[in-house]
Amino acid sequence: MSANASPIVHARHVAVEPIAAMLKQHMGLDIASVGRALIERGVRERMHVLGLADTTGYLDVLQSGVGELQELIELVVVPETWFFRDREAILAVARLARDKIVRAPNATVRILSLPCSTGEEPYSIAMALLEAGVPPAQFRIDGVDICHRSLAAAQRAVYGRNSFRGKQLDYRERHFTYDHEGAGQYDRALAEDVRQQVAFRFGNMLAADFMLNEAPYDFIFCRNVLIYFDREVQLRAVQVLERLLDRDGCIFVGPAEAGLLLKPHIESIGIPLSFGFRRKKAGDRADLPPPTIVAAIPRTVAPEPAPPLRVQPVRSAPVAPVAPVRQRLPEAAPAVAAKEDLLVQARACADRGELAQAEALCKQQLHAVGPNADAYHLQGLISDARQDAVAARQLYRKAIYLQPDHREALLHLAALLAAQGDDAGARRLQERAERAVSTPLKQADEERSHV
């Protein structure tokens, strides 16, 4: 056996846990998600290059701060992407960006692709926006990645057969030309008008100073990367994404990551199979008293009186003033209000990540008031955050059973079904959610016409 092969033999029998721990600390990579073999393979290759015979020596090199950790990262992060891989999300962004330009003709749309890998995703977004009629001067895409090799490939913008998958390849004829200088027979070079819409840069989203002074983005793509982090790192990553997102912006994640975005203050954008999410606006369901709790108050309670009409008094014989009649709240009303506070407290705890306390408050509320759609929905969010899809699905169904037009429960259950491959079921729930929004508006219009 040659001397060059000896490190490989030794590396197979030496634990790589300390090296995996360094990778996790630096970039969040969880050995359980990528598999031990991938990291071992990268370690063996680097040891072979450096001529090292055992992992103890290699660990010393990693800790010396000479850039070896970045060399290992380049090997363990394997790009797996292609053009229009997430077609529904990309087309959704094109439509939303065009709508924003229509509403605000002088606006500039900012989009972040993180991680951008070898460029297929941000370039796909650029093609979609150009074809949707968004002026080139009014949108900009930033592609950020932790791998220098991937960024170099993205900036070169020459792609082989593996980057073009599926049957819908008409974009290839419009935006690519054959690269006669390339090494591959099927290499194609991307058109310059698409390339100039994207700027690439190196970055580690878990670094303390990551894009601290960056202006917020209208749309953020962070798809199929959170699944490689453990729970603690996932929460940190989501906080970074929220920090970079504009107030009215949208985040797009992968199907298996949708549960991480399902929080009381975040909702689905309602576009089937896009797995896009946004912050709830003031006045949405999260900011209103839960409807089932309001319904629990006896109907003898009078509504809030309307302001009196300003009518000039008739000058006639004085009449003794009559005290306004005020119906007294039933004795149970204060207790109901206190129980309503339990759900408000539960939402606040869930927003802070205190899932156990939030779940306990939900249970108290259910015990005090009885079956409640919003409480079941919040419990579903908590289960989703814990990545317990089975429990989340059951809880969302309970909420929908009690309140068939519960839009958030419909959308979140749709996201779960889509993640599990039930596209037809997800689409039906999305349609129900859309009807849940349109029906009250139609009823309100009819009531105004009668008035």
C-alpha cells in the first residue's frame, strides 16, 4: 500500500466527532442530518492532500486558524440544485414582484438567495422576473453562499446537463447559448442580461456580523438548508431571516422546513406549493380576540353602543333626563375574559420560543372554556415547531372541525400535506382557505348594499 493511501486507512477507524463539532459551531452543519460518511470522506481527502496519517494531526491543523476549516467546508457541502427547481415559489415571487411595481412604480424589489449554491436558483428568479415584465432596473438579487467554489461556478454561469432537469425547458432556448469553449458537450452559457441582475458574495448566515448593515429584502429564498441544522441552530437561522426581511416581505423555505416558520405572528402567503410565509399584519386573526371565546359569552351581553347622533334638541317643555339603560354583564363574563387571557399569554410564550409553557396555557384554556378552534390551532403550531407532524395534523383538523373556515389552520394543514407529497389534498385546503377569505367580504358587500 502506498504512503499516500495510509491516511485513508487510519481515518476510517478514528472518530471524527471533534471535527464534526467544529463544523457545527462554525456553519451549523449537523452530522446526524448529513451522515457521518460525508464528513469522513471530506476529512480523508483533506488528510490525503496534507499528507497526514491520523485525525489528531488534522484536528491540530483545523484549530490553527490557517483556513483549513474552509477547505473542509468546500468538500462537505455538496451542491444539489438545478434551474427552476422550486418552480411554484419562483413564479410566485415573479407575480408578487410585478404586483409591487404596479402599486409603486418607483419601487425597487430586493431579493436574497441564501444559500445560492452554484447560481441556478437566483438566476431562475431573475429569468422569471424578466419574463413577468419587471423592469431590470427595478429589481436586484443577492446570492450568498459559504462555499467559494460554488460562488465561482455561479459567477462563471456556464452549466451542464445536470442543471437542466424536468420537461419544462423552454427557458433554456431563450436565455442560454452553447458554450463552445466549455469542456462539456452540452455546456450552455447564461445570457448577460440575466447575469447582470444577480450579485454574488461570500457569507456565513450564522456569523455574528452576517449582513448586519444590509437593507431589508422583499423576498428571501432559504430553501432546503434548515433541514441540515439541529433545532437550536434552526431557531437562530430563522431569527436571522426575520431580521433581514422587510416588514411586508416574504420568506420561502422548503416543504420539510415549513413547520419552522409556522408561528403565531407568521402566516402562509396562501399560494399553493410555494411554501412562502409573511408576518401577519395588524388586524389579522392573531391580533383579534379568538372568535370561539367571544362566542362563549352569553348572547344577552349588549354590543358596544354606537356613538349618539348629533341632533339639535327640540326646544319644548323640559323633560327629566332618563339615565341610559346599561345591561349588566353576567357574572361569568369576568371569568371568561380571564380565560381569554390564557390564549393571549400562550401566543406570547410561543413567540418567545417557550413552547412547553405555551402548550400548558392552551390546555388550561381548553379545560376552562371547552373545545376551541384557536387553541387547537396554536397547539398545532407548537407541534409543528417540534417537528411532530402527526400531532400537528390532528390538531389542525380539530380546529377545522370546530371552525371550517379557520384560514390559518387550513393553510398550515395544507403545508403539511404538501410536505408529505399529498399535493391534491394541499390544493383543496388552499382553495378552502381562499374561499374563507372571499365569503366574509362578499357577505359584507351584500350587507352594505342592503343598508
